[in-house]
Amino acid sequence: MRGIDRQIREIQREENKVKKSCKDAAKRNDIASSKILAKEIVQSRRAVSRLYANKVRSKRYVQGRLAFVVGKL
């Protein structure tokens, strides 16, 4: 769980850096690089949503295993 949280924070940090770069490129009227950076932002957001989904699945699995073990006692 902590590893997933760490990955999420790392991706979000990188996303903020890319967002700033994208804004700077847009100010310079560099449309090609701003489009590439915008696509990178979208990919990072998708990655974060996938990580959240994996976190929920693993949490559900752990809770299910715990209920199974407690039920055996």
C-alpha cells in the first residue's frame, strides 16, 4: 500500500513539472511541444487512476483474506 502511495505521489510530482513546462511552451507559441506535454499529462493521470484502482483491489483482497482467517478461528 505504501509503495503504491509513493508511486502516486511521484507521478503527481512529475505531472506538476510537465504541466509547468507545457504552460511555458504555450507561452512561447511552441504548439508541437505543448501538445506532446499535454499528452504526457493525460498519460500520467491515467496511470494514477490505475494505481488507485490497484490499491482498492489489493485492499479488498487483504480484507477478504482477513475475514476468511478470522472466520476460521
